[in-house]
Amino acid sequence: NPQSAHRPPSQMTDNISRPYKSTVHIALPSTQYAQHLKDVVSVDEEVSNKVVKSFSIVTSQEVDGSDVDRGNDAIVRDGGDADEQRVLRINFMATDAKMLRVAMSTTYDMINVALKCFQEFEE
């Protein structure tokens, strides 16, 4: 299933404690945009096993309860269907806060470049 969570098999069962966690939700205009962005940012594995990222595409209704008020407002307000899977969810897990920050920063940089490319080459 192309919309299922992506996690490198080598890092699924390595028994390393990664207590530092964060989840990011990025609302996109369509399922196709969400899938393209997921494909772009999920290609490269982390350099070390100190950080693990997983990716999935979800509906705005599936956004975690702590983010629903802010997240759903932003997602639905743009005219999108709340049932359409067009929200990219990225889960980060890291061994320490610095590694979490670096991984998130790098991922945001990749997302920024990808979205600029999407915008530039949009028909």
C-alpha cells in the first residue's frame, strides 16, 4: 500500500531506545501532492540509527487529538474534503534531543525545496 507508513526494515526491530519523539502534520492541496511529497522526503534513510522516521498519508480527521483544533481548521478551511487523504504525517523518534532537532530541521529543508519545485513546475 503506497499510503502506509514507511519505515526502513533495518530500523524496525533494532531495540534501541528512542525516547525523544515528535509528529508533524503537513496539509497539502490533494492526495497526489501528499503522495509526491512523501515519495520525495522518504527516499533517504537517516545517516545513523539514532533517528527513525516513519511516513503516512492520513485524513485531517485522523490528525492526533492534540492537533485537531489547529490542524483541522487549517486543513478544512482551504476548501478541502476532511475525508480525503492529503495530510502527510511524519513521526520522528530519536535517542537524544539534538538528533531529533537535526532530523526535523533537515526534513523541513527537504520539504521546503520539494514544495518550491511543485510550485515552480505546477501546470
